[in-house]
Amino acid sequence: MPGPSLNDIKAAADAIRDRIIETPVLPLTSARWDGVLPDCAGVAVKLELFQQTGSFKARGALLGLRGLTDDQRVAGVVAASGGNHALAVSWAAREAGVDALITMPRATDPARIAGCKTLGACIELYDDMAEAFAAMNAAAAGGRALIHPFEAAHMVLGAATCAVEYMQQAPEVDTFVVPVGGGGLISGMAAAIKQVKPDAQVIGVEPMGADSLSRSLKAGHPVAIDRVATIADSLGAPLAMHYTFEIARAYTDRVVRISDHQMLQAMQLYQDNLRITAEPACAASLAAVLGPLRDDLAGRHVGIIACGSNISMDRYRTLIADL
């Protein structure tokens, strides 16, 4: 089977244990959730938004930076991202004492740009993500080490360490609902889950306007979509890629799609019930459980993941105003 082995995942977890936070798992059992959650055995959420830099991306980014050769450390790294990956690479580069260049779309939330600068990264802004990726590739061709946001073994391993941690904290969970962007999180988590608990279900969640994995699974090979149209910029990958696609195809049971409105509703629930200010991607798992999966979870112990939350209050208020 493709992807990392359990020995690989254990070694990765040991390699980053000194700096990565063991994020909590919270059973959603308070009275605030009465009448909200589906009729299932239980729902728990892993609060990975409390991770370093506010998202699961810190795990894989730290693995990638710690795996650089001496020559790569001297040359520095480059990453393209308008989201959580940008912050994670900026932080991991500072931890490793390595120069980081982050290429970002101009429309990136200003709070994320400021966060990267505070962490010491050099920021270059471009008209859109396609131009930012082209600039990343040009910098990599010029000698910088490329820290890809999802299509890399260290990113998949980082996500896998999150899954192993989750299973240890909540051994009763038998259905994992995982957000899908480029595929790094779903492929890493699914690879770990299916090797430890082969009978568990792993269900991916994509925005309707960024459903490259759904389309790729239907086609039988990685495909690109014509355009990204979703408020969940952290899930807005325009294409699936070979490495993560093959792992996701091998280990994921199915993928469901959700609307932007469903994510907004889930964001509001996180605020009302947990006082968490969630970005859209952070609310995707909950949105799927309350939406397309609601009638499929009877008797199941469901695990969702709040994968990250780096959103300015101005951006959050603007989005929630659309409810």
C-alpha cells in the first residue's frame, strides 16, 4: 500500500515531540449540543487549532525543516500559501534557524501576512495563487528548498502523527471525518488510521467549490478544477497531485461535499457552543456531520477535527454576516 508505514509514523512523532503540542480531544457532550448533533453514539473533536501556529500544518512543516541537508539550510526554503501552511513554515524555519521565503496571493488575510512577518519570513505578494506557486517554483529552481503545502512525504507524515495521537486519546472513535484541501491531511490521517484500525471509517470533506479530490476519485487519477470558489481558502487547492491522491484513494472510504453556507453555520455553532472563532476549514468536519453525513452515523463513535484557525476578526465578522 502507498504512504508511510507505522514505523515511519512513530519515528516522525518522536522526531517532533519536543516542539509539537499534544492537542486535546473534547467529547461534545455538554447540554449546548442537545438537539444539534446527529443521532449517533457520540461525537468528539480534536482541537488541532491549538497547535503551534494554530493548525496541524506545524507538524509536517517542522518535519520538513528538520530534514534539510546542510546545503539546503544555507540556501533557505520557499513555500507558497495564503493560509495555515505559510504560518507553519515561517515558524518551523525560525525554529531551525533557516531563511524562509513565503509567496502569497495579495488577497490573503492581512493577519496571516503579519503573522508570517512576525515569525521572520520574507513575504512576496502576487495577484493570485497560480502566480504565487509559479514564484515558489522559480525560487526552488534557483536553489531554495521547496516546502510544498501538501504534496510531500513530511506533510503526510505530520498529518499521520495527528491521527495516531487522536486514536490514543479517543480509542472509541470508529468514524473519522477529515477536511480535504490539497490532500495532505486526509492522506496522512487515513494512512495511519487504517493501519491501526482497519475497520474504522475515514470520510473526507470538501467544499463544493474546491472538490478536486472528489473529481479525481471519480476520474481514477488526479485532476485539476477550472477555478476555486469557496470561502474556505485553507481548503482551496485547485488540483489533486499524484502522491497524496494515491494514498487517499487507498485508505479513504469516501468523500462528501459541503456548501459554504453549511460551513458558516458550523462556524457559528463553534462560537456559540465552545466560544471558538473558527475559520471555514476548521468548521468543515462539523458541517459534514450536521449535513450530508447526518443520517449515516447511527451507532457510530464519530471523530471530527478542528484543523486550524487563523482568521482575523474583520474577516470572521464579514463571513458570519452572510448567515
